Amino acid sequence: MKKKYTFNKKQNCYIGKWGIEILVSKKTIKERLESKIKLLKDYILPTKIICAGTGRLKNQRKKLIPLIKNKYEYIEIPKASHNFCEEWVEEQLFKETLKRLKKF
């Protein structure tokens, strides 16, 4: 996660830039990563992970996916953005979601 932020020594915090600058404390960065790891380790239900081909999870999946202890299915939608907002992507996202829901 830290790669998305630049550390500013003078302000002693990370700066994220998404059109505007967002200041984030070291503690917040650490807590976000720890909470992600805890969620994956403690999650007990079988699940399906649908990842955007250009999203942030794709870059973190090699570290995070092995932490999942329960049964899971992973699918990546190539060229999909973080928001899955492309028309052709929405259809594939809905199709994969429906496949999962039909299992119940």
C-alpha cells in the first residue's frame, strides 16, 4: 500500500495524490494493512474474489491471497479498472457474481 503514497519527512506522514493531496499518518497505513491481513486470515466462509485487471488488488494478491484459510475462487477481469465501470466489464462482473450467487 505504501507505494501509492509518498512519505513526507517534514510533515511526518504519507501523502496520497488522487487529484487532491490526502495526508495519511504512519499509524493509519499500518492499521489498514493489519486490518486487511486480519480480515483475510479470520474470514471463514467460502468466497469468490473478482479482481480488476488494472486494480490495486492485482498488485497485492501474491502477498494477500495465500493468507486466506478458507475455500475461495479467484477470477481476474482483464483491462477492468478499479471501479469496474466499463460497460463490457460490468457484464462480466455481473455474470461472475451471478454464478456465485446461484451456488446458494
